[in-house]
Amino acid sequence: MLSPKFERLLALIQKEWLQVFRDPSALLVAFVLPIIMLFIFGFGLSFDAKHVKIGIALEDRGSSARAFWNTFDATEYFDAAFYGNRSDAEQALADGDVRAVIIVPNDFSETLERGEAPSAQALIDGTEANLSVIVEAYALGAYAKFLTRERMERGSSAIAPAAGIINVETQMRYNESRMTRNSLVPGSIVLILAMIGTLLTTLVVAREWERGTMEATLATAVGKFEMILGKLIPYFLLGLGAATLCAVVAKYAFHVPFRGSLTAYYLTASVFLLAATGQGLLISTVCRDQTIASSIALLSSFLPNFIFSGVLFEIDAMPLVLRALSYLFPARYYASSLQTIFMVGDAWTFLVKNMAAIGALASILLVATVVKTRSRLE
Amino acid sequence: MIRFEETTKIFKGATRPALDALTATIQPGKITGVVGPDGAGKTTALRMIAGLLKPTSGRIEVFGYDATRDTRTIRSFLGYMPQKFGLYEDLSVLENLTLYAKLRNLPRSQRRSQFDKLLGFTGLERFQNRLARRLSGGMKQKLGLACAFVTTPRLLILDEPGVGVDPLSRRELWRMARELSGPETIVLWSTSYMDEAGLCDETLLLNEGRLLFAGKPQDLSARVRNRVFRIRGYSALERRRVVTNLSKNAEVVDATIQGDAIRVSFRSALSPEEVSNRFFNGREATSTDPCFEDGFIDILRSSASLRAEPHSHAVGAGSSSSAPRVVVGGRFDRDEVVVEARKLTKRFGAFTAASEIEFSIKRGEIFGLLGPNGAGKSTSFKMLCGLLKPTSGDGFVSGASLRRSSSEARKRLGYMAQKFSLYPNLTAEQNLEFYGGVYGLDFRERRRKIELALDEYDLRRYSGVASGSLPLGYKQRLALATATLHSPVALFLDEPTSGVDPLARREFWRRVDQFASEGVAVLVTTHFMDEAEYCDQIALILGGKKIAQGTPEALKERARSRELPNPTLEDAFIQLIQKGRETDDAIA
């Protein structure tokens, strides 16, 4: 025999499940949207610059200059177009036909013959800041590669190192191919779980207020904790379901490595979902209008999570105020935990520290919900 | 037993109490009606009993428990049906019942027999597995009641269960409430329909948060015994004129049109002969039984003369200071058809909301579309306003086709929507300005009409007030003023008076009568049966079809029988619905 409290709670959870699976809009948020988001982040959004159009103004027709041009033309990062003079190339840059122009001055080969590192000028279109940085780096890389090859051909001491260029040997760890997808897909999981935990919960509670079912339920013997748990548990479980779906898609459709354990994955997801659902419940206890509640949910959950997850924007590059603010959002901790689980493995000290932070935020939100929830209409 | 002791509720930011020092006692074994217009405090009172709201001062005792302190205890024996029935739309009939049974901890062993009993009672057995969202209004309401009844509660609170459902379903609901409640049960039934109040054992009549009357409904009607009369023998046009004049008479409490007769109640008891000779030039006057509403109006009028508060809207609305202007309109051709519906049909996917609706309205005629929510009257109405495009068929407003030249047709009509379609943040005058502009009146014309309207509708003292904070009766006036600013030939009113108090309703109808006597064709939808009595012609709409049309008298005549020698319009409607259902069943 179940206790009356437990029986009521079970009835509430059961009702919530039936509703979610019969309501197309809830199914959309819970299952279709995650898939769409994963695919947008997985396929559509890529920060790897490839086949960037550049122009090369070759003022020097010597063989070394042509070899230098070949270095650019040969990589898959650039599609190089040839211009006979500086002004044509600059015009192409101004027209937006090319993203960057490399000017090879007429003393290029001569300088190289003298055993000095020749200089070339790179003009880069800065309108797309992200891309320009990448192009700059690639251009420097290509230049360094060219010099190295020339040195090897002529003997290592034949060319003096160029001023300002340091030979750096980089070795990428964890994300060896430096695929941005590998860090974006885990980042999108943060957003998906935030959406289910916060937005969906807010929507269903606000709808109950609007349809008068909340009033009818309040007038039964249902208590405040049953009310909260009756919403928290179903959407928490739904979130875990979505997390499973995300992990499967990430690993098998996008081939993102999954180096951590499932235990670590589900533990962090659970803590994060508690915070997200807590936030959703708090919003809907304070605000009962569907439109306003969902706007608040979007602005207070989705948007900051998007910014502070560190996926698209580097938190360390933000102004101090924003950096300080980022500590208040669970996304910050969850995104880095997920990236760790996917690409590094179970770095428990790091994960536990992050989980503790999310857990602290979750408890604040849930306690506030309990305090704010009334078994009355006001 | 429930006891209200000086219970007051003032909502945050409100200027006047929603419920003002209510003291009353409610006895078990009876259906107690909590009666009053919108804003009377009915829902507030009911919610406080359920512990959903906390009184600002005073207390409520429910079977010996304090409503604020012992909320959980009270809720354990409470059945509560809120205004929108409180059903989960995505759950089936049986799932809704099961949910509420579990939430109220009905032992598993009792569930099946209780469900069977309730499903049998509501006639929902056949629809057990249908989702609540796909039930008709009447069925939803019965399911809502069944959910509230699932544990046979000692206290049953029903908040406006009769709103928007057809009169037959409403009658069935009353039967359910009577038969399912035991001798110790308290049933509280709130309503803004005065005719429903007459069905209760006891009533609490509220208005603007104050208790006006507590007791048996017959006792309220008894106030006006020997003061109510029916007078026949006037033509439709004369009736309107006579009623307008009567309402200015100091000896008259209330005068309304009821089919082909005039119904008048006087300040003091009179004999039929006196009435006939003194007021109606010897036309025969018959004394009739007073109803609950007569008593309500009598109280409102007498309290109006006692406390002459300039800002009390219910009183102001009925006072003679704002009586409509004298008829200035010239002659017009009474046979000219202004509005015409020809086989108007609207389908939404597989669902036919309106099927081949046909009628025509002549100049000076008031035409009523009558039917429960979801019957198709609003759909037909919206097609005629040019707001919905008919799937087939056509409508005409003074010759302009709604299909081919809907903007032309729309220019010729004035439309007053259910929720008044005023901009709540604009003042009364700004609303008038805006609608004048929308109707294309030039500046001088607009100013002239606005000045006229401000005087005529007695809106001048509110002209600078945001329309959202106007009293309901004034909102209604302003809406009518904006709808008629461009002197339309047809006036379309969609449930114009639901929720306003009877005085404001009468005053509104007097204005509508005024328009009709100036030659405007009026189309009005309503679910108030008594309001339909004002109409020259009524079409009854049910299930998307027009099931009958005629004058109120002709429709009542059809329902006359030996058992029912004096049928009301509601009786007539119920008979027609039953007949309609029988044919449906025969086909099925």
C-alpha cells in the first residue's frame, strides 16, 4: 500500500508523461529541437577555415617568388588567385572578391639569393574578425613552411631567420585534428539540456496556470513538495533521455571522441539538469503568463548559457565584469566538464570541482523555488 | 456549515475591496447560489473558502475549520471546479477522472464503481477514451463536475459552471448536482445568470463586493410581488418607444421588452386596472410572477436612491441622467434588406463550424443569433463582419458582397467585439479618435461626432481616463460609441452584455433599441435567453446549423403543450435541441 503522498506524486508524474508525449510542442522541444541543434552545430557551424579566397600580387617573377606562391596555392586552406600588380589585388580585396592579399615585392627572389629572409606583405580583410585571425595565422604558417623548405634545399645556415618570426613547434593535445566540431558538439549539449530543463518546464507550468488546471490541482490535498517534485522529476528524466540521445549522436554521427566514462557523463548531466529545472520552476512560480515566462526563460537561461558556455566566445577574453558574471551560470562549469569528458577523459578532480559549483547553484535555485511556491493563488 | 465573518479581500493595488466585509452562513444539504455580475466578488469568495486566497481581514470557518490555517484539512473533503473546468486537455475522460481520484486519494477498490456511476450519470461512457480537448463545451463541463465529485466530497465548489453551455446541458448539470450531493453536502454554485439563481435553494447576491441579499431566491422575488405586469397590444416600434419612456418614469423600477409584450415593475404594489389605466391607455395589463432579477434590480434601484455616489457605475448606468437622446431619425423603408446571409458555410479542415446559414435582416430590425459556445454563432457572425472568409456561400451588407468587396461591406457596418476591442492604455477620447480615424472620418467630422458621443454616452467625466481602468459598464458604452462613430447602416454586437450587471444591460439595450428605431439593422449574438426576448427575430444555432428561426413568441408557441402551458424561450430551445439530437441519433 502506497502512502497517500506518494500515490499523489506518482499520479502527477504519470500525468506529466502522458501530456508530454501527446503534446506535439513538448515533443518538439524535447526531441526534435535537440537533433536540429546538434546538426547545426555539428555540420553547419564550423570555425575551420578552408578554401579561403586570397589574392597574390606577384611583382617579382623570379623562381623563388613563384615557389612562394605555390606554397599558398598547394594548401587546401587557400584558393589563391594571381594578380600581376599590387593595385589589381588591392582592388579585389576592396571589392570583397578575396579575403586577403599577399604582396610579393619585386626584390623577393633577390633578397633570398642574398641569404636573407625576404619580406612579403599580407593585407587581410578584418570585417570578419574570427576569419581574419585564422587567415593571418595560416599565412604566417605558409611563410614559415616556405622558409623551412628553402633552408633545407640550400642548407640550414643559408638563410638568416626573419625578424619577428619565431620558429614555434606546436603540438595539439586532446583535439589532435583541432576540429572545432569536437568542442562545439559538447557545447550544444549544454544548450539542449538548458532548453529542456528551463524552457520546457517554464512552458508547461505556465500553461497549467492559464488553463486553470493548476487551480484545480491546488484545491486537492496535493502539497507544495509534491507539486514541485511532480514537475521536477519528469523533466529531469526527460533531460537525461535527451542527454543520452545527444551522446549517441555525438559519438556515432559526428565521431566526436568520448573518452570519459558514462558515470561521469550522467553525473554531470544530472547536476546540471537539477539547476536548469530549478531555474525553470523558479521562473514559473514567479510568473504565470506563458509568453512572459518563456521570454524570461530564453533571456535568463538560453542566452547567457550560449554566451558563457565558452563555446563560441572565449570567456578569458571577456571584460572583467562579464567574466565575473560567468561564474553565476551553470553553463560555464558544465560546458568545460563536457569538453573534458568527451576529449580528455575522467579528470575527476576537475569534474568534481565543477559539479560542486553547479550543485551549489542548483541548491540556491531549488531552495528559492520551495520558498516561493505557495499552495495558494497569490 | 460555512461561516463568513466580516471577511474582506483587497487585492494588491486595487482601490476598492473585491469582497467587502462579507458576513454570511451557508448550510449543508442545499445548493447555495453565489450570484452577481462580473466583479461582484463571487470567485474571490469561493477561492477563499478553498484556501486559494487569504482574506485581508475577517475569517472564514468551514465545518469548524479555519480556511486560512486548516487549508489542507478542508481540501481533503473539498471538490472544486474552477471556471475553465480544470481539465487536462491532453488526457482522456477516464485519465482525467483517474488523476483526480488519485490526487484525492480515492481507494483503488472504490474507483471502478465510482467511475462507472459518474460516467453513467454524465452520459460519458461512450467517450471514456476521448481526449478532453475533443469534448464539446457541455461534455467538458460534465466531466469537470465528475472530477470534482469523484470522492463524493462534503463541500463542492462550482465556479460558474453554467457559462457558455447550451441550456439542455445546463439543466442536466443541475440534475447531477442535485442527485449526487448528499444531505450533509454543501454545494456552492456561482453564476451571473439571474435565471439560474432562481433554481438555487439559497442565494448570496453580491454586487461590487457587497452582499445585497442572502436567503431563498423566492424571498427576493417576493419583494416585488404585485408590482410586476405584462402589457400586450403594442407594435414592435411602439414597444421600444414605450419602454424608453417608461424607464424615465419615477414610478417605474424596470421596463423591458419580452417578446410581443412589455414587462414592467413598479415602485409600489398596484392593481392591474390601475396599471392599465394610468400608464397604458386602457391596454390590458396582467399581473405576473416576479423573478429573481426583478428583486435584484429593485434592490439596486433603491440603494441607488439611498447612496448617491457619482462614481458607482451600476447605478450611474441606469440613472436617467444618461438616458438616450430623442428619436431624430426620419422615415425609412422597413422592408429594405440590409444584411443578408446566403448559405454561409465555414469549414476548418474536416470540421464544419457553420453550415449553410441563411437569414436576412431588414432596416430597423434586431436579429438575434442564439446558441451555446462552439455552436457556430461566432463563426457565422465573423463571416458577416468580413473577419472570416466563408468556405462557400456569401453575405451582403447593404448590397456589398463580403466575398467580392469585403472592405466596402465593412465600411457600412459597426462591429462591437466580445471583449470590446478597446485599447486599454488609451483614454476614452483617444479610443474614439483612433476609431474615427480608422473609419476614415475627416478631422472636423471626427471632432463633431466625438463631442456628440462624449455627451450622449455620458463619457465626458471619464474622457481622460485610460479605458482599461473604466468600470465595465462604461467600457461597454465606449465600445458601442466607437463602433457607431461612422453612422453605420448595420450594427453587429458579439455577446455585448455578458458579465455586466442587469442595470447596465438594460441601459445598453435601450441604446440598441434607439439605433434600431433610427433604421439601423442590428445583429446580436447572445447566450442569455432573456436577452433574446428583445429581438424581433431569433435564429437558434446548434452544431453549426440553424435549427430554427422566428419571433420569440413564435418559437415559444412551438414548445407550448399541456404540461408546459407557458413555455420560456429556454424551454423552446431545449425542446429543439432534444428534437435535433433525436434525429441525429436516428441517423447514427
